[in-house]
Amino acid sequence: MSKFLSGIIAVTALLGWTSITHAQLPPASSTPPQSQPTPSIAPSRQPTPSATPTSTTPDLILLGKVISTFWQTNRAQTESQIVMNLREGSTDIKVYATVQTIVQTGNKFRTKLIFAQPGTAPTATYTIVCDGQKVWTYRPDKRQYAETTFSKFQAESYSFLIGAASIFFLSVSEVDRQEIIAALTTDRNFFTTLPQEQIRDLQGSQRQLDGQNSYVYAYEDKKENWSLNGFVQPQTGILQQIELAGK
């Protein structure tokens, strides 16, 4: 259990895109999840962080609070901006996408995926829905429809298009989620007992996010060439925003 919990400090993956995710995690609810969650989609402005200050040793007590808070809820709503750097022959192309997702325990989610260059009309819009077992993808303008299983969708490289925070939420089973909650409820100082080599690449700092104080956890994997910044509301332990970049 100790090894499993320490492993969730960072998500190890090879990525060819840049993602900024604004996560809104409501309090836990006893209401059973719906088979196909229906979001209320409305565009919103992404918070703008301040300049990066000097990083320090991370606040591991707060990290325990963040992880516990993240998995105490059975649903989350996230909004993401994704920039993909692609190459076609000798031409470099940037593809922009806006992602709005509601995700629930039991591997249920509903995503609206919009491809559009900044300041232009959308070039393609997709709706992706999962009832926990099957995933349906629909593109209305082309009347295109596809169906697959959740396990196959999760294994595909394009599954990140539902948002980084949503993928992270779905990566932990219900059994493991309950174990995390129980372990951190018993000992909120769990992460302070981790061996130094398990947290050596994790840094922490105080920053401003839209004029409000935030605590930022920064992780960089130089070998795989990717980095992650997680913005946290320090009083509540609520994850506000994730910045994920790499190849």
C-alpha cells in the first residue's frame, strides 16, 4: 500500500502535447452515479498563474490533504486546453482543442471535444460518452459514430483527449480509491514518511492564481522529457489547475 500511494505523486506517461486542465472537484456525494452523466457545458476563462518563483522542498502534509480530497469525491468536472505539436512531412502544425468533461467513479464520463484554432470557428466537435463498460464517440457534422470498450479506449494513445485530470481520476479503481481515503484519513502525514529518493524530483512553491494564493507542486522527468505543475488551494486542499507538458 505504501508503494502504491507513493506512486501516485506523479503520472508517468509519454506525451506529445501540452495540456492545461482546470479541475473543479465538488464534495463527495452519496447519490449513486448516473449511467451516462450529463454535463452543463459552458466556456470559461482559464486562470492565469503568476511567474514561477524559486521552488523549495514540497509541503508533504498538504499533499496528503490534496490526494485525500481528490478521491473523496465520486465525480469531477474539468475543463482543458490542449495544444498538440504535429509534423506532416517537413511542416510543423499546431492543433488546438478545448475539452469539457464530467467524470464519475465506475469509469463513467461524458466529454465534449472541440477542435478550433484560437479566434476561429470549430473545425470538428466530438461527444465521447462512457457508461463504465462501453465508450461511444460521435461526430455530428459527419454523422460518424464509433463504439469500443472502456479498456480498449483507455489503452489508446488518444484517450488523453478527455483531459489529464479526468484520466488521472479514472486511473484508480474504486477499491484502491477507498484504500487511499482510509489510509490518509488514518494518517494525513503519510507522505512525510516516504524515502527521499521517491520525492527528490518533486518541488513546491507559493504562487498567485488569478490574484489568489496557491501552492504549486512541480514535477519534472528529465529522462522522459515531461513536466507537471499542480495548483492547489492551500486552505481546502482542492486541486485547481494542472499544467502538463512534454513529448
